[in-house]
Amino acid sequence: MTDDLLTVGTLSAAPGAKTRGTVPADLGTLTVDIPLTLVNGVHPGPRVLITAGVHGGEFTGIEAATRLASLLEPGQVHGQVIICPVANPPAVYQGRLGVSPLDGVNINRVFPGDPDGGPTERLAAWLFAHLLDGADAYVDLHAGGIDEVLRDFVGLRLTGDTRLDAGTTELARSLGIEDVILGLDATGGNSHAAAARAGVPAILVETGQLGERDADTAARLVDSLCALLRGLGVIEPGDSADEPAPVREWVWAAGVTAEQTGLWYPEFTAGDDVTEGQVIGRVIDPADGQEHKVHTPAGGRVFYGMHGLTVAPGTELAAIAIPRAPAIDTGTP
């Protein structure tokens, strides 16, 4: 049995114990309670962090994380698992959108945060300082929001560190989700990008769409998370070993944004293949009925897009990825 006490803030789990509760996070102008489940296994192994509820209105990950927290028992665990099903309570419980009602900031653009910044920056800093510190692997669960269609995918960021990138790629593939989209660098304020810069294998998992509460989708995600934990050696293999699922690798090619305020009528759904210059929707001005066609700047596959009716300039309407080109062997050592 490991001798390490697992502690996050005011919450602790002794070796061989599971503890559930909340930990207060000071955001400067207010304090929020972060729900956590700490599973401290009876055998040594890695520490795995799983978060959900970084954005409001993304319910699949929250549901799956909560189910997994109930499922895991320390007697079956090698190492430690920290599960945070609602990482951003203001956005989840009050705003139900991608931005926080506290300050209008999208937390997944400001990681690793600033302990002296605004409320959302402080929350990001708290999550990194209290949850990510000491983690050997990080999984951040997202979903298509209440106005977003989405094709399931796993996202990761390449860093140029061969060992780290190999570990992150293996983590992404272990879920059994067909599409893996690679960011070619680790810049930006996304949670998994900031974790990668800190040297932690980290992935973004997107499952479900339109803010749906779909029990089957949540159950499949729990199965995927269990496969990932088996791959890390955190839980024992089942009666049959997980068969490696075929994976397709993609890279982002283009984003499509609205140029006018109006009513949005998309002509695609997530998973559609499009060609450069194709009309994928129209924005109609409700005042005069003028129609503005929206064209794709590049060909590829739409992985997520706006389904809501009203848009303003700068609203993201669609995101397009293309298959990753295979590495070319030049024969040079």
C-alpha cells in the first residue's frame, strides 16, 4: 500500500480511502466551492486528474465524471485519481455558457491563470496550483454546448518534447475515440495546452452536443475513461484486453466566424466534409431581410459549429480540420 496522503486544500484521502466533498477557492471578490472526489489507491501508481464543467452548458463530461467518481474504489486503484466534475461553478450553475457571469471571461483562454487577476483568472490559477500540481496525466472533459453541434474528438497539443508528446498521444489513443486533433504547438490559454507547457501529458475530450443529457453518450465516455485508466495501469485490465481502436489524426485548418449581426441558418452539421469556398450557411438581417452567404475558407471536415439562431460579428460558426499529413522519411539519420 502507498503511504502517500492525497490532499487538496481542506480535503484529504488516506491510502486506501475515497473522500468526496468540496474545497473553497478564493477568487478575490467571492469564494466558490469546488466539488472533488479523491481516490487514493491501495497500490502505488500514477496520479491522474480528470476535470469537467470548465464551461457551462456542457453536460456530458459532468455526468460522466460524476459516474466515474461513484464507480472507482480505492481497493481497485493503483495510484491516485482526482475527479473534479464542476471545475467552474459560476459558469456551470449561473451562466451555463462558455464565459463566466462573474467577469465575462472564458476560463479556457486564460490557463494557467493569475492568482492576482480577476475572478476567472484566479480560479484557473487555483485549479492549476491545487489539482494539476503533482499530476502524471490530465484529462479535461468538454462537450458541445447548448447552441453547438459537435463530432466527438480528442484534442492534444504537441510540444516538441518527444517523450512528452509520445505519452500524450498514447493517452489520447487509449480512449478509443476515432478522431484525434493535434495542435501543432502548446501556445494559448487552453487547459491542456497550459498543462503540456508544464510537462504534463494532457488531453481535451469533446463528446456530446447541443447541451444534451444523453445517458448513452455519458456511459460511453465512462467506458472510454476506464480504458484510459487501464492503459495507465491505474485499474486492472478486464476479462479481455482493450483492443486498440483505429484512430485518425487531424490538424485544424480554419475557423469560420460571423461578419454580420443577424439570424444564422447553417447548411451543415458536425462531421460534414466541405470544400473551399462552399456556402455553409447564411446570416439574415432581421431588419431588412438582407442575406449574407458564409463561405468556407478551406476544405476539410467540420468538427463543431454554431446551431443557435442569433449571432454577432466574431461569433465562431464552424471549425474545420484536415487529415494530418504523414511524416516524410527522408532517409537522413
